[in-house]
Amino acid sequence: MGVVKCSQCGRIVPDTLEVCPKCGCSIVTSVTPNDVNTTEGGDVPPITPEVKPMPKPKHSPTKRLVVRLISTLFAAALIAGGAYIILNGSSSDDDAEVHGYAPWQDLSAYFNLDAIVEEDDFCRFNTYELTNDRMVLRRENVADVQYNAVVLGTGVWVRSYPQLKNRTKRCQVQTGDRLLVTRSVGYSSGSYWSYATVLSGKRAGKEGYVSNDYIIEEDKFDMLQHYIFSGGSNMNVMTPAKYLNAIAAVLVKVNVPKRYPNLQVSMLDTAVIGPNVIVTYKIHDFNVVNNSTLLAFVQFTGNSNDYVVLGVVPGSAVNHIAPSANGSYDIYYVR
């Protein structure tokens, strides 16, 4: 038995070893044919070992199968996850582009947004189809209960009797004066009337009859104060009270103060169609990137202050309003 020197780490090891115990490299001894016949203990010429790098360990078939299975499952999961994100994201985006307006889901209680027809350059809907089988959003005279109200109008008279006559004038109140309405007294002289006590302003403490056309519920007035009278709107206290009352009702119904207070509300257009007037309002939500504006179409009946909201839809500008034979309207607008 002889010794050899490992060419990898330099360690002297017996020539009977196949692998260096220090570095793990294989040791291969090259011999000549004569060397094979040399008996143990004889004169053996020096042997120069040939050292070859140890081959990389091979994984077992079972281990390779497990690794391949894990890789396949991981790739499948990535593909499935990507497909889910793309499909669901596309669906949500499409819905938002066509009909949706994320902060205002409760619009569906009043309007069927699926009735909107998309064209190349504009959208359109029929007011009957949009509101069919939905809650009607219209002017409501408050029931005969006590409630807090605010004056909405300039030079509004508190009267001794519910009639528009000089002899019934008692005192004047202004927009923003607070009232406590104690009872409603029905219809007279072309208007509904309430009996109220003035709570603030120069006429605080006075009592009398006030036309419902010039008072508004306190929560609606707060909408006007925050979104219209505070600046940025093209409406103000000089705007006809019925127009202000209607848009305030819309803002209350969609519950804007609890969600997105950064709004700008403006009046876009007033169209006289037969005996009715249709006013288009724009509600711009600065906190929303896509579909950031709503259009509210409100019909006012004749010379009265009664109104009905024909539709509130995602849009930016009114295009055209055409009456239909059944009394509804086809409204064209721009997204």
C-alpha cells in the first residue's frame, strides 16, 4: 500500500482511498500494465495520481418529481391569479365606465342605470325607463309635525294670515333665519303654508304664517350652506328657492356629507319644454378620479314650486332633451 497527495487540498492519503476524506474529491490512480502484476511489498515505481473533480450529486427520481410538481403548481397559481385580477379588474372597470359611480351605489334605489344606452359620443336614457319601478324623488310637503326649518329667499314675509295680501304682512325674514315650524295649514293663494316661530335674526320671537315655497328643512339648508353658498358654485341666495330646494333634496338623498364632502355643485342648463322647466345640475366630486361628475335632471311643473327628479346619472354635460309621446323625455348627455 502506498500514499498519494490530493491535488485539491494537498493532504497525504492512502492510495487505497477513492475519495479524499478532507475535501471530498475523488482520487484516481493511473497505473501501467506492469504495475498491475506487481505483488504487494515489491518495488513499486512512484505513482502520480490523477485527481478529477467530484461530480455534482444527482437528485433521486422522487426528489426531482416533487420539485417539478411544486414548480408546476406555483406556475399554475400565478396564471390563475393573474387571470382573476385581469378579468375581475376589467369587469369592474367596464361597469364603472358604463354605469358605475362607486361612491353613489344608492342611486339604484331611485334609478335603473342599466336603462342607459351608450353611443359613440354620448349617452341617452328615457326618463320613464330610468325611473320605472323605482322610488320617486319629488318635492314633499312636510307632514303636520313640528320641525326645524330655515328661511330660503329674500324679503320673505311672515304673515298674520296665509294669503298674499298687503294687509297680512307682519315682518320680513331673510335667508338663513331659523324657524320652528309648529304646524302646516294647507294650501291657499297658490301655495302651501306653515305656522312658525322665528328663532334667529332680527325678527327672532315673531310668529306667523310663512309660505312653504320660502322655507326649507334644516338638513337641506345645511347642504346648501356647505356646497353652494360657501363659494365655487354659480348658484347663490338669489337663485330661485325652488331650484335650490330641489338640488338640496338630491344631495340629502345621496347622503353626501357622510362620504365625500369635497364637492362642487352648479346649475348647467334650464330648458323650457311645454308647460314644464327642466333644470340640469352638475355635481363634481374632487375626490374621485373616474366618473367624477353626476348630472341631475329635475322637472319643475308650470309656475309652481313642485318638482320631480327625472334622473341622476354619471355624466359631465347635457346635450339634448326631447319630449316623448307618453309624457317622458329622452335625455342625451355627455359622459
